[in-house]
Amino acid sequence: MHSDVKPQNILIDGEGRARLTDFGLARFLEETTTLSTQEHLVGSPHFMAPEQWRGQKLTEATDLYAMGLVLYFSLTGRLPYEGATRVALMYKHLHEPVIGAGRPLYQVPDPLAQVIRRATEKDPAERFGSAEEFAQAIADCGLRTAD
């Protein structure tokens, strides 16, 4: 578990492989997987899962939510949620779908949009069961990379 997955913590190596960096927060959370007060919320607000905002137990599903948001950001060039305050961001993470009515993903194949929808479900139990399952769902979309 990383707990602070965001574009700035993903580096691409010389062979084109993505590498997750900055495990300082993950080491801090080894001792506790819950944080219960607003002033002690840990993570980057634009990429925090609902359970992070609520101060609930963090799991692999927490990182999968953030990866879904990173995928959204990578495809659109836009932050998944924007708000003038942390409270506005929190509300959106807790209640608004990333892709839904009024928030379509233009020029993104529907199967890939479905992957993002599932990864960013508000209920962690509704997300992918593992990073491998998430990666397989992306692979099953049949995307081709540029040569």
C-alpha cells in the first residue's frame, strides 16, 4: 500500500516502464492504517479515496482508486475533481462519480471509461480486487501504444 498515488509519484524509466516513487508516506502508515481527524488526513487531496477522507482503514483498494484517477488525468489532462476548498474536494470524492452525467470522457473508448468507473467506485468493495485485476482490465481494452 502506498497511500499517496498521484502523477507526481509515477516516473517512467528508460525502458518505458512506470515506477511508483515516494514511499515516505507508506512507511509512516505501516504503524497505523487509520487516521481519524481532519487535520491528520494523509494524501494528496485531488487523488484521495473516500475512505481516506473519512479517516477509515486504508487498503489496496485505496491505491486502486487513486490509480483510476491518475488514469483519468492521463487521458484527459484534467484533474478528476476541482474545488476551491478541501471541503469542496472532499464532497466530490465522497458523492460525485468521476465519469457520469455531464462528465463524459471524450475520445476515450467506452471499455476504458468503464475501467475508470470501476476503479473509482465510492465503495472500496466495488473496485477491482487487486492491481493485477485492474491491469488486466486495461489490457482487455485492446489499446495499442504508439511505436
